[in-house]
Amino acid sequence: MIMDGNGRWAQQRGKPRTMGHIEGAKTVRRIVEHARRSGVGFLTLYAFSSDNWNRPQDEVQALMKLFRRHLASETPRLLENDIRLSVIGRRDRLSPELRRAIEASERETAECDGMRLRLAVDYSSRDSLVRAASLMPQGAVLARDEFSRAIAMVNHCPGGVPDVDLMIRTGGEQRLSDFLLWECAYAELVFSRRMWPDFSSADFDAAIDDFRARDRRFGGLSKAI
């Protein structure tokens, strides 16, 4: 899921953009727990892209504080719901305090197996592909599975996860914005005009219903033929 529209949601209400991020964090809890109840096995949320460092410094700092605070407050709820957390993306540009909070939450939830939740922080799919390629022996002939494992390794996600089945983007924009490009080769795409703070469990269910109604051919012929 690309969680878009927090800042615009706040601006439309005459509030600072940071208020949109605070409300968006509440939506994260609601959607994550609803996805768990709905039987979703893997959920990846695009929280902060590598390009987001170009935003105003006060907004970036507020986001990083929000991440750290919510990692601490939400980890007990993840344990209660049997949800394992992983954070994918670069870590060298994050503060030591945030890195420690990430590592603590990952460690505490490592044995959970009800759902795998991944937060993409300082994440760029293209950068991940470049870094994974740099790990490969020069001239090596690789299978896709091997390269997928290399991508998982550079993103601090040992073992990786399956390819994306459904990509949902809120906020009305219709693009992938450098998110999971390799993993989305055959993903179904749903674009919602709903801003992320307003995105509801019913909206999530509607996207799932849309997905289930589609004819996924993976380059082959329709089953209906």
C-alpha cells in the first residue's frame, strides 16, 4: 500500500501537514489490524521514500519522531495480533535512536507468524535493485529467485516475501513512485481517491473484492476462454 494524501488531507482542513501524518498513523493501526483479521499474509506499507528527504526539514523531523514513537507504542499491539514487523529500505541515514527502535521491534516480533508487516522507510526500489546487482559476481548468470534473495538482503528482509498480488494507492495519484518495482511485475493495481487518513476498512475490503474479481493471466490466456 502506498499511503498517500496525509499532507493534503491536513491542508484541506487548514491544519499543518504534520497533523495529517498523525491522523495517518491512526489509519495505519486500523488497516493493519483489519488486514490481519481478513487473513492477509503479507502487507507492505510505503511510509517514507528516499525522495521524501527533499521535503521541508521540519516535516521530515516530525515524521521521524512519529515513526519512533509509534514503533514503541504499537509493538505490544503487533504482539497481541501475532504480527511480525520488518522495516525495509536504507538505515544508514536514520538516527541511531530510530535504528534502535526498529531493531527492538523487529526482535520482539520475530516469532510472530499471523501476518508479516513491512514498513518501507528511506526506501527506493531502484536503489535496492542497484545495490542488489552490486552483490552479484561479475558475469554470473542468475535466476530470478537468486536476485530476489539479494534484494531481500539489501532491504533487511531475510527470506524475502512473495511477489505483490495487489497494490493499493490512496490520495488520487496513479503511479508507483519507485515502490516495489521488481515485486510488482504482475501486481493488480487499485487507485483510490480517498486520502490516507480517511481510508477505511470498507475501502480496504472494496479493493480486495475488486482484486478477487479480476482475471489474472500472468501472460497466459484467460481461464474463461
